[in-house]
Amino acid sequence: MVEILSGKDLKDIPGIWYRKGGKLLKTPQRAPLEPSAIPIPAWDLIDITAYRSYEEIVIDKRTLGPMLAVYSSRGCTGSCSFCSTWWVWKHWRQISAARFVDEIEYLYEKGIDHFFIADDSMINTCQFVEAFSAELQRRNIQIYFKIACRADKITPTIAHTLKQAGCYEVHIGFESGSQRILDAMGKKITVDQNVRAADAVRQAGMRVYALMIIGHIHDDINSINETINFLKMIKPEVVASMNGLMLLPGTRDYQHAKREGFISDDFWLGKEPYKIYTVAFSEQELSDVRYMIDNQKKILSRRLLPIQVQVGKKLRFLKERMTGLLGRKPAGLYRG
């Protein structure tokens, strides 16, 4: 962008497409920047106190303040069918622990001690996590943070080190409790690995935030029931999904949907920000499935799914009414 704005001849700027004489032209690919070459964001130009957490987090009897997203890496070591990260970033790159803590220290000195390390997968090696924790300790920086990562990168040692560094929650891309679906997604992870990752996080004293995809191209009632059984087993504090498979350009699932005629590239000329795959399940069915997953109830059959949901909602309403009449308080906010 800097080169374009400086007036440099477009044909001499790698990594762009441009029009000339009615023709669409492409220049050679630009080499990706190493993250270490990217300066710390100009946090001084914005009001960082406006970045609040979406829930109240209380740890050590203290309510955490504003939460900022920071990044230690680009890309991911996976190449899942639904994800565009590996396609956009090409390969996984991470800055040094010292360089990463430089940014955290800058914000810490401005009064921010609550962070989301929002890398697609912050963990690739145990050495980075250990160096990160040691660097925080050396500089006497006491922060609270959460991370996102792949399940195959979590070990009991890494989980313990993260907890000691101030981590209270780990977002893990489990995606499904069905091995058949995991294989179809190209996750290169087993259900057993997912279970072990959840156990490691929980035993270290952190929250498990389960990232799931419900209604994948190859999902059916059997695989969804396997996912419900999996969630019952690992008991995550949070289950997050998009109520279906979000189709992202460049992904294998997107190409599959194009071949089916479900979506075309013209979709991106409209106003909708994304499209959910509704060939396997309708929007209403996806909503019903999400309800069953949230309440960890197995689906008896596709035909009975709407009835199960309606009965479940009525029973829950009655239970909540009875709880209110008995004067019981609802479950509290997160306490760590």
C-alpha cells in the first residue's frame, strides 16, 4: 500500500492485481514479511480503555479491566478444509518471546494487564511458551490472558507453564467429536488428542473454550451425536460455533460448495458478510442442533429434532420458573 500511494509504477510493485487498458494484470508474488519486521502498533493513537472484555472476569478477587488483543505469530501449522488462515499466510511465523513481551510491557506500563493472545495458534513449541513465561517473570510483569491454539500443541507441561504465566482460558479448535468429520476436515488430529488437550487445560486450572463447527459438509445426526458425547466428556466452560459452517474463499470447503452450485464468487458482490452451508442441514435445523448441543442432549432422529427442542425449551422454562420461586440464584460469573 505504501508503494502504491507513493506513485511507484504498478508493474514494479509485487503482490498486486491492477487494470491497464481494460486488461487485468498480476505482478509477481510478494515475499511475506517476517512478523519481527512489523513495528508495535501505534497504541498511543487510540483510547485503549474502550477495549472491554465481553464478560466479567474475576480472578484473585479482582475484576479484570479492559482487554486488548495482541499477536505473537502469523498463520497456523494446520491446513484445515474450512480455514483460510494457512492459505492467506502461507506458513506459520512467530516473533521472539522478548519482542512479544516488549509490546505487552508497553501496554502494561499504560495500565493494561488483561490480554487475548489472538494468534490462530499461539503454541507451536514448548520453548516459546517457556521463554514467554520467563520473560514476563524477569521483567516483573503480572498479567492475565487467554489464548487460542490447536489441540495437538497442548501438553500438561505447556498448560502448566501458561497457567503460571497468567493464562486463565484456552480457546481450542476441537471442531467435532467425530473422527470421521475430523478426517474430512483435514484436521490431522484425533478425538483422543482433543480429549487429552481439554484434560491438560482443566488440570492446570484454566477454562476450556471449545471452538466447534456444527453442520459441516459431511456432518449427519450420528456425527453430531458423537460431538454431543465428546462435549459431555470434556465439559467445556464455553461452547462456541457459528451455527453452521462459514464458507470462506480459498478453502477446500468453499470449492466443494461451488462445485455443488450452492455458492458462486458473485456472492461477495452482495451485502452479506458470509454464507453458512445449508445443504446438509437447513438454517432451522442448525439452530435446533445448536440448542441440543448447548444443552448436551442427544438427538433421537432428524424427524424428532424439532419436537425435542420444543419440549426441551418448555421444560427449561418450567425449571427456571421453579428456581425463581424457590429463591435460588443463577450460576455466578467466572471466578478463577
